[in-house]
Amino acid sequence: MTKESKISFLFFAPAGIFMLIFLFFPVMLLIKDSFFQVDMISQDSGTFVGMSNYIESIKSDRFLGATTNTLIYVVVAVSVELLLGLFFAMLLNTGFKGHGFVRTILLSPLMIAPLVSGLIWKFMLNSQFGIVNQLLYDFNITSSRNAIQWLSDDRTALLSTIIADIWLTTPFMMLVLLAGLQGIPVTLYESAKIDGANKIKTFFYITLPSLLPVMVVAILIRTVDAARTFDIVWVLTQGGPANSSEVLSTYMYKTLTRYGEVGESSAMAVLFIILLLLLSSYFLVSMFKANKK
């Protein structure tokens, strides 16, 4: 081993040890527990049950419902965040007067913790004294101040959590896309202008293709982050009412803490990790193809 290799190893060692202790070992323990019927009180390793925990998880209606809600949550939230983030990024990229102040205002939700954000939206969406219902009533959209039971109606509970997530994380999408826009060479736009291309053609033939790799990375990060969401959903609805806003993270938490099913919750966590790895692989392959083109 050369001197440079030893130095590189020394720099890498702390991070490697940290990953080994706080990531590798817990995941291995999680996989092991998923094959056992574990008792939370006793100190024994439990009874080996093979694939039983996985089968019970997949057969469970609540697990399938939580998976469906998670997919809806991810698709709707990330799609809206992408569109809004792209809109605000392009708006700020024009450099209009006062854009610095507007950018600060738009980025302010990033400074708020998800737990605090959930509490804020819980008050805002309160059916009795929330500002959202008050505004809808003031603009004659609803007939009364408590016409919409945002958090206690199974038709709007999941939507409420998605709205809170969009408000919280759209600034992240905007910031990433704005950095991508500012990295596009100005000469491309100047050449397009000389060739007589209008703004629509410039967007579809220059801006969008140049921004695609950045968009894929942003979508990947937000998809994984949205799929594992817990704070906002737990603070707003705790997965209710009637499991209408139950996502995988809240269901796994309840299965472990309320029902004491260590093995089944571990099996669900392993399935969840596999799902996230598949999604990540898909986006990474898409990004590789986009860069190759």
C-alpha cells in the first residue's frame, strides 16, 4: 500500500466505521428479526418462522392500503413540487427587481423542521378555527367556516398531509432546479435567439434537455424522502381516520410499538427498503441514459 493510499484510507476510515456501526449492523439485525417471531420483553432471539412474517405482511389489507397511500403520497407530492419548483426557479432566474427578497421568502419553509411544519398545518387546517377554512368561507367558496373537516374526514386526510408536504419541500426542489438553470451556458440561449427561436421552443429544446439530469436527481431525492415520510403524517392524522392517511412508515411504527410485532414490522421494513432501492435504481439508470444522450 502506497503512502497516498494509506492517507486516503485514514480519511475514509472514520466514515466507514460510522456506516458499519450505524447502518450495516442495524440493517443486518433488521433482516435477521424479519425471519423470527421476536418477543419484545424477553431477551431471547425468538422463534424462527421463515418467510411467515413476509407472507403475513403482504396478505395484510392494512399493509396494502398503506402501500397504496404511500404511492399516492409520493406521486402527487413530488409531481406538484416539481412543477411548482420549476415555475419558481424559472421566475427567479429572470433576475427581476427584488428577486433576492422573494427567494428568501420562498425558501423560508426549508428552515422549519417537519414536526413544527406539521403542527403549523394542524392549526391552519383545524375545522373550527383554522385559517384555511376561514379564507374559503370569506371568499364564498364554502357555506360555513367548518364545511371541510380536513383532518377528520377520510376523504381529505391524505390530501391534507400531501398539501403540508408540498408547502414544506417545494423550496428544496426550487433551489436545486434554480442551480441547474444557472448552470446552463448563456451562449445556448444567444444562439437560439439568433436562429429566431421563440421562448416556448427555447424551453423545450434548450432549457428542459439541459435541466433533465438535475431534475432526475431532484426527483430521486424527493421520491425517497417522500416515501419514508413520518413526521408530518403522524402529527396531522397519525394515519387516521380509519387508516385513510396511513403510510408505510406510520404503519410500521404502530406495528412495532402498539402491537409489539417486531418480526412483522422488520419484514415490512425490509420490503420497504427493497422498494426504495428499486426506485433509486430506476432513477439512476434514467439519469445515466440522459447523461449518455
